[in-house]
Amino acid sequence: MIGYDLTGRTALVLGADAHAAAEVGALVDAGATVTVAAVRRQGLGEQQDTCAIVDDLAARGLVRVVDVSDADPSAFDVVVRPRGRRDAPLRSGPGRVTLVGGGPGDPGLLTLAGRAAIETADVVVADRLAPLAALRWAPEHAEVIDVGKIPGGRSTGQDEINRLLVDHAKAGKHVVRFKGGDSFVFGRGGEEAIACAGAGVEVTVVPGVSSSIAGPALAGVPVTHRGLVQGFTVVSGHVPPGHESSTLDYAALARLGTTIVVLMGVRTLPAICAELVRHGLTPTTPVTVVADASLPSQVRVRGTLETIDERLRTAQVGPPAIAVIGAVADLGGLP
Ligand code: SAH
């Protein structure tokens, strides 16, 4: 989606900070096999200066991180040195915050309004699931702050993120809060909007293409289908059924007759499927799971409430992934 095809080519990115992450994302999107050369952080032993976004790509096997001293640029087809920062232009007047939903990962699925916001950003506060290649559209002076939240890994607390947004806006900056999908679908965008408004900071929302609909679509699954199902229900699988902080009524879900879309549910899917069967859904109800939707690493696994768990384990599917449960998951004639 960025205009070049690097399929089968090797690329080296010199640097692993949040600026480099933009180049890494673009190269992965272009089909290159990407190696990231990280610089060892002074005074912190063996720790390398990689941002959470690059760490996450490495954990998902999408890039390889090496120490800069082990990287021989002449061994690569393409070598990228992320551009340096320029000084910010002088601006007067109050700053503002734009909450941009970035879509499921492919920069081509970012809206035009989202791109326009990034093109005028002074500060971009980015999550790991945001389409990284789109960060290249930020002005050269823009500061990219990586607050990637990795399941079970390093993260920046929500209070800290809210504070970053408010403080930079109060310093007169245009702050883009950039995250995956739609900011208001399990994205905590509501909390950020309330925090900004409460601090007297102007906030605009640019809706995004939510992975809850785009993920199934990219796996060839329509969440509704005339004559088959008249609605869809999106739920979080962050906690399993019966967990003290679960508020979902699985008996009602099983009765609803809508497609059920589960986000954040790779770990809990076996328990969710079992609970839906316990409440009356037939064990042969089709289930499709799509991981890394819209990215070169996208995979789709099909099964039923009964078989999906084993199939996911065989295919070694990890997050981010979406499960679609219901007749649409197995429609004949789908791509
Ligand atoms: N605001 C986001 C959802 C954030 S919750 C949206 O509207 O899409 C994070 C969950 O979204 C992940 O655990 C996964 O279930 C889903 N997700 C996000 N991007 C995805 C992708 N590219 N492929 C599959 N699932 C994705």
C-alpha cells in the first residue's frame, strides 16, 4: 500500500526506536524480510534500545532484531536509515487532540481524515496495533511516542497516556492519539476523550475501520447475511466466562441468534466455546478465526465450537486474532 513491492528482498533498518518503527512497518507491508539493528542502551547492561512496537513485531516473528554491531549493511538488498527529527515549527494558540482510529493494520485501511490528522501532527502517541507504516506520513518534526501495550509485556498506564495527551496539547501541540481499529471499540478512546475534555482540551474523533468487522471481512466472512443472520454482537474475550470481572451473559448470547465476534479472545476461546455449548449452541456451530488481519502474516483457521481449539493450537495462532461464531463463518462460496 506504500507503492513498492519488496517481496523476497532483505531489508535492514538502522535503529529500533519509534521513528524506525514507521520504516519497519512500511517494509513489512512491502513484503521485505526485515532485520532491525538496535543500539545497545548505555549503562543498562545488555538491554537494547528497541521500542515496544518493534519488540512486538519481533515477538510475532515479523522482524528479526540484531545488535547494530552484528549488522553488515552490504548483506542486505535495502538499507534504511530513519530520518532525523527537525525542530517543530513555531505555532501559537491552543493545542488539540485528535483520536485517530487506524484500522486493522494495513495503512490502506486508514481513513483519509486519519491520514490528514497524522500529516498535521506535532506529536503522535501510538499503540502497537496502529498501522505503523502510516507514521511515515507524520511531519519530520513530529515526535512519535510509543505507548504500545503488549499483552503481559511492557506498557504505559492509561493515566500516563491521558497525561501525555493533555500536557502536549496544553503546550500548543496538535496531538494525534493513534491506535488500531476504532478508538471507541475496546480502545479506551472514551476515557481519553473524557480526560481531554475535563482538562479543557479540544478533542476530535476520527473513527476507524474496526477489526471487529474488517477482520471477519478480510477472512471472507460477512458478519451479517440476508436470510441467514440479522445482526452481530461484538464481545471482549479478555476475561473468560465466570471470571469475577466478566459482565457478559453467555446464556443470552447463545440465544440471541446473531453472529458473535470475539476480540481479545485467543486465550479464552476454548472456555467461551464450551460455555456457549453449555447454553444451547450446537457444537457444530461454525467458527472462523483470523489473526493478523490485513497484515502480510494474516492467517485464517476454520472449525466449529468443538474443534476450533485444537485447530488453533495446531496452527499456532497467537494474538491479535478475532473469532467469528455463527452460520456466516462457514458460508459456501466465500473466498
Ligand atoms: N479498537 C480495536 C480493538 C482493540 S482490542 C478495533 O476496533 O479493532 C484488541 C483486539 O482487537 C485484539 O486482541 C484482536 O482481537 C483485535 N484485533 C485488532 N487488530 C487485529 C488484526 N489486525 N487482526 C486480528 N485481530 C485484531
